[in-house]
Amino acid sequence: MAEEAELLELMRAAPDDEGPRLVYADWLLARGDARGELIVLDQRERAGQLAGPGALAELERLLVLAAERGFPRLPDDPCAGILPFTGGGSFPVQYDVDHAGHSYYLRWRYGFSIDVDDVTVLDGDLDTLTTNEWTFRETTVILAIVSDAILRGAPLSELAFPSAADFPRHPRYHVGRAPAYCFPEALSAIAPGSAGWTLEVRDFGRWHALWDRWQALRGLARPALTRRGCACGIEGLSCGVSECDGR
């Protein structure tokens, strides 16, 4: 829509000004779009304004909206070109996504392969930090390269990936849209439809910090973190690659 495009341009012209973001939020709210409420609550929380008698309810609402949609990244999401893959894990690493009537499946265990509609179109290897596991940052690069080819209709059989030494130089070498599946079970009590939601790795640290704050406001003790961090930089979460933990 032309009007929405104009609002996004206003944000790009003044990236440090919260005014255009709030104008955009109002525009969304006027159209019944919950993203508007999410933007407002997100900005108020970042400014330390979720306080007082209504803080518990507002923080709960922010947690639910961010769990369902992710935290807003305006005006341009650096991961906008990465398709919403599901999967993850290690040994093997497996990711899949459906797009434009086709099913794509990425798998890595002693070799890297991509299947399209159950037919293997690429079968080779990847030179990543370690064998059979991807760091969160490497995952962003790999999913970005595959997503770009899918969206352009380019042949996946001809994809080229960086070497281990070149991964850190890639513009997508940051924590991105990989799924984390790490919501507390108690979320279902305030968001009954949350069973099918996926928390992206890039949102893990902030979302869980807000969850801990919400629990504290309710008088509940903060649970001890069971996962250590790594060089990927996610508070309380490790990508699981031992070489990354030791860097």
C-alpha cells in the first residue's frame, strides 16, 4: 500500500525518532492490526514506561504479542528475506519450509543436501566451524543463501556457500530467524493458542528476560538458567557447538 510505504520511508529518514514509529502504530491500530499495539508496548518497555499498577497486564500482553509475532524491527527487518524455516537441531541439522507450492528440506549429517518436493537437488558439503553442527550465526547465512535462491527461482543445485574462514565476513553473519522452540510451558495459560508458535533465536534473550520480569511481578522466583551462552551472544542459550562455546 502506498500509504504504508510512505510511513516506512518516514521511519527510514529519521531512524532514531520514535515519532514516525508511533504514527505507523496508530495507522495499524486504526485498521485493527495487532502489530500497532505491539509497536507501542515494545517502545514503552524499551523506554522503561511499563510500570505502575498496569505494568503486569501490559507486560503480559507484550509477551504474548512478541511470542506470536516476534519483536518489531522497523522500518526494515534485516532478516526479511529469510523464509520461515522450521526445524533445527544437530547431528543431523534439519530445516524445512513450504513456499509457493513446493517443499524444501535442508539436511546436514556427514554431508549437506537440499531436497525439493522429496527430490535431492544438491548433495555436497559445507565448510563450517565444526562437523555436523551449525552455530546460530552460520545458520543465518545458510538460510539466507537458500532463501534468496528460492525467492529468485534460481537453481538450488548451483548454490555456493562460504568457507569457514569467510562465514564471518558474510553480511548475514548474525543471529537471525532460526527457530528456538523455547517457550515456557506456563505460556499456554495466558496464550492458549501458543502451542504452534516458534520463538526465533534472535528474540530468545529479550523475550525470556521479560518473562522473568513478569514472573517477578507476580511474586514468582526466577528459574535458574540451564543453558550457557556462546560466542553467538544469546543470553542463557548456547548454539551447542563446543568450538563456539570456547571462543
